[in-house]
Amino acid sequence: MSSIGTGYDLSSSTYSLDGRIFQVEYAMKAVDNSGLCIGVRAKDGVVLAISKLVHSKLLVPKSNKRIASVDQHIGMVCPGLVADGKALIKRARLEAQNYKDNYRLPISGKMIADRMGQFVQAYTLYSSVRPFGCSTLIATYDEVGPSLYMIDPSGVYWGYFGCAVGKNKQIAKAEIEKLKLKEITAREAVMEVARIIYSVMEDDIKDRDYEIEYTWICDESNKKHTEVPSDLVEEAEKKAKESLDDDDDDDDMDDDE
Amino acid sequence: MNYPNPFADAIDYQRMEQHYDQEALDSLNAISPMTRTQQPIVTGTSVLAVKYKDGIMMTTDCLASYGSLARFRNVERMLKVGDSTIIGASGDISDFQYITYLMDKLMTKEYNANNGQPLAPENIYEYLSQVMYQRRNKFDPLWNALVVGGFQDGKSFLGYVNLRGTTYQSETIATGYGAYIAQPLLRNAVEKRNGEPLTEEEAKKLLDDCMRVLFYRDARSLNKLQRATVTAAGVNISEPYSLETEWAFAENIRGYGA
């Protein structure tokens, strides 16, 4: 399916004959291999979730968090190459502190998304560096309300009500589109996000060790980026698993007919 | 600005001394040490603090003086840092505002690091002590005397650090005039208890009585105080309040009343 970019895909500083920069597109492929990562912007907050396949039984559970805080009112996750993600998070924290140093104001979602978008884009200009192999989801809650931005390896970013990245993202996106995103509350969003992850990842996570991180910024968390309270996570995952079983039962019933 | 050219043959030292003070002359002369002396401009006076049964209690007045002028009379000289620490500041207020900025930066970094446990009062105290001493070594001090007080994991903490980087910890701490006038009163009250901690009411009365004496005797104080406590329930900084004072004796004094 992918076109062969012979000769035109060796560096970021080369266009292909049909006007594409293959290195950037290849970087996006790196993102597609990541575990499913979802962001949903609700009426009163934003929810981020990322599913991680645990690749070794020796890893300490819950010790390797992918979703990071960038100042108290911003949450950020970079599905894709983990080390690239950490470099981006470090930069975002620097940008946020720098903004606060100058204006004594926490940086807004729009501005941090722009700064990160410009930063990512800079790495698509030169043959001496490679583009970042991760998308970046930024969730914020500031004066204009909750906002969710996603930056892809080309530096392009948009504001979203809901977005999905990584394995099975198309199915996840289809599920997210079905939600009433303008009316949903952050609590409801957590439930829906869990349900979507479980239904979409069902085959991948069966019989495998996995971990799903959920964080949010909402009124309930005092507009601070925190992990979703464990009781809500438990409730959401329980309901998600139950709805999976219901689907299985429905499938069985269909077979009988 | 017209600096004199030290290499010029004819320098009128007489005239130069009229324009420049010793500081500037020293810096022109390469043999003298580099100095960056300072003076505090807008200042706060005493900070008092004691340990009591439930944690620690700290009091400051709400005045920022401009020399002898009582310039800003609604100033909060105590700062909450996290849920278990407060910092009380005397000395230069602009330096205290910079310390407030450093604390915000510190707490943001800690929040991002998501370390599981918050910074304890001892940690914040050590950080401030390092900053104060390093600035002193650069001859560019933050012109403050700070009291760091907190309560975490069932233990009270009370520490002092100043512009020279001198530190100490004690059951009672007082800065400024408080160190001369209030400290003996605080120590008397606490040390004769033989380890039995003050109750909240006793601590309140003790600090209020000391602040009352300070208002009588310290010419750079104000009768508008704030009291802060740090306990297991967290940090609480009160609204400003005033003390009852007795000035009727002045009526009998020639020049003041009679």
C-alpha cells in the first residue's frame, strides 16, 4: 500500500516527485505502531488515556507513566517512540515555565500547542535531524475552558473534541464520533473511553499483560491535571468488561438463530 | 553615563570623588575586590513562630515599610508552599517576592515529577538555605530573614535562615526586633513547660502578647496582624486582625497629652 520512495526518502530535506516528504510520513508510521491512545474533550474537562502492552513481567506495574504533567493545568501524552516523547515533554515543560516567567500567567492550551507544533516542525527541515516519531496530545483547562490539541510528526496540529492515535485508531475514531461530545461530562467521558479502549483492543489485549493509564483535567479535579481517581477507573473498566461480555452474548444469540 | 577614563593622564580625583561613592571608586580600581553591596528598600519587620500541640503557629504584621514610612499596610508576609509548609519573611519585600516566584517554580517542577510524596518542610528549608548561602557567597544576598514552618507525618518543623545563610532550628523563632523583645518571652513560656506542648489557645495568647509588646516598642510595626497555623489539617492563614492596646498613659505625659 505504501509507495516506494526510492531516493526521495533518505532525508527530511528532500521532497518527492509528488510533493511529499517521506521521512515525515515514515515518522507517522512509527506512531501507528503505538498502543491505542485516546483523548476526549468533554463539557467540563478533558480525559486522556493510553493503553500500554507490558512487554516484560519484570517491569514494576504502574511505574512507567506515559502521560505527563506540564505545569498544573496541562496534561500531555506522546504515543509513538517513547524516548522522543520524553524529549517533547521536557521541551513543553520548559516552554510553559518560560511563558510563566515572562507573563506570570499559566500558558494557555492554544499557545502551548502552537509552541510544540513549531518545535516539532523544526525537526522536519534539516537532513541532520530526524522528525519526532510520536504524535502529541495536549489537554488543558484554562480561561477559555477545556481544550484538546493533537500535534503530528509534521508539526501540524488541530484542536479536537476527540482523537485517537495508534493501533486500531480508525475503529476508535468511529466510536468516538458516535459520542455526544458537546454534552458529555468528564465522568461520562472516562466511562466511554474505557469502553472504547476495551472494545477496540479486545483481541490485542486478550491473554497479554497490559496497563491503561487514565488522566483528566476537569472541574472535579480543580482544573489540575491528575490521574483519574482509582474508584472511577475501576467502575469504568468493570462496565467496559461487562459491555464486552454483553456483546459476546449478543454474538452467541445471533449464532443460535 | 560619563565614566572617568582611568587611563587618562589628568584625572581630577577631587572632582571624581564628588560624583562617585566608595563603591564605584573601588570597582574602577582593579586592585580592590568586586563588591555588589545592597540595601533593603521596602521592608517587613518581625516574624514570630512557635511549635505547639497540633503543629506550628506563625505571626507577622501586615506592614511593608519604606524606611520610616508605613507605606503598604495590607501586605501578606507569610506564604503557603504546598499543603504542609509556610514561609514567613522579614527584610526586603522585593526579595521575598522573588522567593515566592522560586517557590512556585519549585512546586511546579515537583508536581510535574509526580514523585508520590510532596516536598516536606525540611526539604523546602534546605532548598532555601542553599539559595541564601550561595547568594551570600556571590556578594548578592537576598536581604531577608526567613522562618520556615511546617507539619508533616505527625512532626512539626520550625527553621530560620537569613541573608548570610545562617540557619538554625528551634521550638521558638523570632526575627528582627522580635529576636530581642519577643524571643525571651517565647522561650520563657515554652521552656518552663518541660516538654509539654502549648495548646492552641496558649500559643495564640503567647504570640498575640508578644506582637502587642512589639507594636508598643518597634517603631516599624503595625497593629494589623495575621496568624497562620500548620497542622495535620493543612495550612491556614487567617484574615488580618488587630490587638487591643493601652495608650491612655500618654495622656499624662507632657508633650503627648498634658
